[in-house]
Amino acid sequence: MRNIHKDARTLIDRAIEANMPRKAVRNALENHTFTGNIYLLAIGKAAWTMAHSAWEIMGSNISKGIVITKYGHSMGEIPHIEIIEAGHPLSDENTVAGTQKAVDLAQSLGENDELLFFVSGGGSALFELPLPGLGLDEIIDVNRKLLTSGADIVEVNMIRKRLSAVKGGRFAQICAPAKIFTVALSDVLGDRLDSIASGPAAPDMSTTEEALSVIKKYNLTVSGKAMEYLHQETPNILDNAKTVITGSVRALCESAADIAAELGYTPHILCTDMDCEAREAGRLAASLARQIDGSVYSFKRPCAIIMGGETVVTVKGSGKGGRNQELALAAAEGIAGMDNTVVFSVGSDGTDGPTDAAGGIVDGGTFRRLTESGLSPRAALENNDAYNALAVVDGLIITGPTGTNVNDLTAILCRHEVTDAY
């Protein structure tokens, strides 16, 4: 008999593989006509994969290029392309140095040149040049406050773009008069162009009023200089920029549904825009699991209930974890004692928070095993310490960097038969 945990891992690995950006990059390039000298810039956690795919297709037609990606996410050299690894989720000195090289390249372009710009999740942290009067330390401090406040990614990026010389459409202005063709791998719910990596080459849809409301909503403190910039509008019209979106959380969920069906589960995509607190999403997942076979209105075994999106964590403790790990741990108590049931949540990029895990997985025995180990799951949640709790019960999902980034995948798997012991 098949192990339900093995089914979960198969679903995760195959869904991520189905959403690697190679095919999407090829489609985008084949449908675009380049009219001048081609240069390349790729930013984000999928930057290396996207740039490498472009090189395989276009080869020496690319004059030169730069890749800026997270530490450990480069998979080797690419001809004529400089690869720079930098900090994520918080920028560092390598971020600024790499971004300055990208700006130097952009400023060297003329009207007969075109920049092929690959953008993926993580680009906000990996592509940063503070505006005059702002230091990197201040940018890091503001970002840290935003990332632990419970703000969603659109709100976070409203502030980030206004403190940056390259976000919010400003990088496209730097490229002018050259054209800039952006191929974006979306990790933002609703695929808002101005929020994917904070929209370096996208007209800004947000306003100063909205940005200031985020500062007020989360009671954030910033310097007088930063507040000055928050009162300034960002570019909302760009005449040298074109963008196409390739890949999204919807496609990730659809792939997961197809794979679940192949594994013998009846798939149900519940939503692709989950954006609540991680622990609330975990409790919802547990509640749904308890309802299976509970009434004529419930899902029936064997089934896979699939959700996609990006939850948030309001950090109050001093523990270690990420939103997917916290979601999984929050589901553990609710499914305690349930046979043949697992809940997992995983980041498609292979990283979840400042950890080496992509997410977490729990089953009907996780809560018991944790308490028998002397750990309180509730206390771990309150301390935002899901990583260390799940590590004790082999509940961490480790994939390593995947080369893609299309939000998070959460699923409840329920089978009929007794599975192998786990």
C-alpha cells in the first residue's frame, strides 16, 4: 500500500517541476520581436533559470547580461552573463553592488538597444538602490518591520518602491531611450505588475495616500527623509516598457490538481488567492479535513483539497520558521487522530522564511508525537517556532532552491486505505 506522505511529496515535486519557467520563457521570447542589440538582466529567485533558458534559445544574440539572485540559487555559469548572489529576504551590500552594475548597464544603452528583463519573486529584496539620503541600513530596517508586521505583499511593496531608485517604474526610466521588455514570473496574487518585485519597469498603480495609509495601519516609524519620499508619486506612465506575465499560482494549483488525479485522488481547487494569517489558514485546512465524509455536503475520500496563495505571519515570538511551516503546524491539532490524512504547505521557490525548508507537513499523529517529545505545539506557534517543532517530528519539507517562484501550494490529502506506517 502506498504511503500518503510519499503521495504528498510526489505531488509537491511534480507540481513545482511543471511550473518551471523554461517553457514560459520560450513562449514569451518567440512571441516578441526584437529590433536592436539585446542585453539581459534577470532578478529574483528564479533569475538564473530564466536567464539560462533565454541563453539556450537566443545564444550569442544576447550581447551581455547580469543575473542577481539569492545566495545558493545560481546553478553555474552562463556565457557572457555575470551572476551575482545577494541577500534575501533582506538586502545586503551585494544587492546594492549588483543593482549598481545593472543601473550602469541601463545607462549605457541607446535607442537602438533593448533590455530583456526577467523578473521573479524575491526581486524586491535582490534589486535595490536606496534613494539619495537613505542608507542600506534604513532600507533593511523598514523592510524588516514590514515583513514582520502582517502586511501583505502589495502593501509591503507600496513602501519599498517609494524608497528605491530602481523600483516603481524608475528602472524603466533609467533605461530610456532604450526599450525594456519584461518577462515576469508572478508571485503576487492578482498578478499586479507594479507589485511583482515592486515593479521596476511597470507603471505604478498605487498612490502616496495608499502608501501613507500602510504606514499608519501598521504603526510603522520611518525617518523624516523616508517620509519625504513617501509623499512623492512614482511614475505612472512609461512609454518604453512592455511586460508579459508567465506562470502564476493558478497554474501551480491546476498542475497539482492534475497530478493528484493521477495519484488516485479526486481534486478540488478551493482557492488560488489565499492571503490571510498563516495560522488561520492552517486552522481552516484542519476544519475542512474534519468535514470530509461528515455530511452530504462534504468532500469524499479519496480527495485532494488544493489552495494557493501567500499567507502572512505577524511575528511576535523569537522562534524560527516561515509562513508555510506555521500553517502546517497550526493544522496539526485540528487533524489529531485522523487516519490517512495529511496537510502540507510549501513555497514553490523552495524557501520558506529565513530557513532551509520549503514548508511543512503534518498528519493525524503529529500533535501526539510533538507532545510526547515534550513540546507544546501551541507554545511553538505563539513563539513563531514552527521550524524547530516540525524538525522534531520529521515534518519539514526540504526541496532546496527550485528555480521557480509562483507563490505557495497548500493541500489536504485524504485516502481510504491504511497506509504504510510513517
